[in-house]
Amino acid sequence: MKKVLFISPPDSMWTYNLITNVRPADGNVYIYTTEDTDVTKRLEQQGYKLVKGTSDNRAVYRIPVAGAVLLCAKYRMAAKRIFRKYGNFDVIHISWIVLHEMTAMGIMRRHAKRIICTFWGSDLLRVSAKNLKRYRPGLEKADAVTVSTEYMKQHFCDVFGNRLGKKIRLARFGLESFKYITLSEEDAGRGKEYFHIPSDRICVTIGYNGSIQQQHIDVIRTLAGIEEPVRSRLFLVLPATYGLEEGYRQRLVEELEKAGFKYLLVERNLKDDEIGKLRMAADIFIHAQTTDAFSASVQEYLYAGKVIFNPAWIRYRELEKKDVFFYEYSDFPELKEKLLQYLNGTGDLTDLADRLAGNREKIRQLSSWDCVAQSWRAIYSL
């Protein structure tokens, strides 16, 4: 029986869903964690083993350079303790890549037959090339580096070169929320009711987290410029379950109030079934983020058959290959123009309902656990 060690953020549902859907070692899985969370408790209840580390938030770790050096040293010491206590592993899977993990790769290499490193998205795309290159010695010790999109693969090769790029494997995380998303108008209505969204309003969802990089304010101002009576029919939803800083939250609320919109700011963490309800409640999803790997949220709205406006500066090659339909805009004035065409029924609406419904099967093939689990199993058996 294989013995697998996961090193991943302890509150990550991505890790939970990967372990429980792929089952890489028939339950003989160890999860390294520095804190107890709902996710780690659920895994432990299902028979998976927790490897407890120590967590402290000493201010010294926030000191530039010196803090990073101390954190890396602490992590290497923790790695040695793990292997003394638990022995060797067939596979070590590091999910979400940071520097202190990479500095312990030499220790891990001596205690694992295979090492897999997984970039999620922003841990690759929003780290400077200079800082990413510090990962090279660690990544060279890995057997495989997984990314979820062709764009991430190309970015990795641009930074590290094709020699290290030969380690790249494409493997997407399946989306658990698909189990709760239908094309039913009745379910869409129940989704609106659940989140107290008026049934007679057009629900426009902006972005999928609270980060300023979602450019919510530019979108809100764009919508504020839409003439009546269309404008008063809109109800705005801003999902902000993570990444929302208090100063930016205040700016968002002020902008929404100034524009006079009725709105919902979703700040609490949602369960998978609630995510499904929120996706079904939307009529329109506007994406304006500055960069994106291949977000789960975009896929969920496509799977729900929703109208999506996506910026031209974000390309999804996987969607283009499958001819997935969505509206594209190059700047915010064009977004306003295309939104108005859709809302007034003057744009290209030919077979729109069929095209939106057709997106569902295309996305299922890309990102359902049924379709992606085997690619992960193959990576574990390199």
C-alpha cells in the first residue's frame, strides 16, 4: 500500500476534494498541518492521518529577509522531525508552492520515492520572476510539477526554461460544486430566494473574491453609467469570501451606495451546495480580474449556463479549444456597450439559449472529478 504525505494549506477544500475523490493511497494518507480546521477535522474523521506541526505568528517572521531566513530554517527542522517520527513516504505532494517548502526539498528528497509540486495559480502567476527563480533548486528535486492550464505551463517555462519545463504535467482540480448545479429555472429561483435576491431583478455577479485585482469598482462605475430603466432592474452580487481588506471593503460599499444599487456582499465562507445556489442565482457574471489561471468560478458559471462577460486580456486556451461560448470585451466602455446590447435584446442572440446550455457538457469534460481523477492517479504512479 502506498504511503502519501500531503503538504497543503490546512483549510483548503481543494486538498480535501483531491484526497477524497482521487484516493491516492486507499486512506494511507498523511496531511501535514499547523492548525486544526474544519477541513483537517473532516479528513481525520474519515481515517486520514494528521501530521501536526507547530504554528506561531511571531513578529520576527514578518521582518523582510531575516524573517524569511528564520521561517525556512524552522520549516527544515519540522521536516526532519516528521521523517524521524513517520519514516519514509512513497509520495510527497506539496500543494501551493512557497519558498520555505522549497528550501526543505533536499530533506524531503531523501525520504520520498516521488515528489509532486502543484501550483494553484496565483502562487505562480502573481510572484515575480526574480522570486520564483529562488524556487529552482527545490523544483529540480521534484519528479513532477503540476499546473492546471496551458497558460500556466507556458509561464512556468518562460521563467524556468524548457529543461525544468519537462517536469510539467497538466492536471486540473475537479469541481465538487458541479454536483449542486443544474440548468433548472426553478433551482435558479430557489438560489435567488436563498440569498434574498429579488426574483424580478437581473442578478449581476461581479468577480469571485474580494481582491482589488477583481476591479469591482471599475465594473460598478460601468454599470452605474447604464441608462434607466435598465439600470434599476439590476441587482449586484459581490462574492468576497476571501481577499477582502477592510479599507477596500469600505470603498466598495461607498461606491455601491453612491451608485444607488441594491446589492449583496457575500463575505462568509460558502459550502459547496451554497456555491451551487449562488451560481444558479446569477443571470450575468462579469469577470474583470487582471490575471487568472482558470478559475473555478468561471467554470461554475459556464456549467450553470449563465451569460458571462470575460475580458480579452484573459485567455482561456482550454475553453477556446472546446469552442465554449461567452462574451468578450477589451475595455470597460466596450463592456458597457455589449451589456446594453444583451440587456436590450439588440445584440447577437441567435441560438443563445442552446449555446449557453451547450457549455455545460464541455465544462464537465474539462473539470468534473469523473473526468480529471485519472490524470492525478497517473501522476502519483509516475
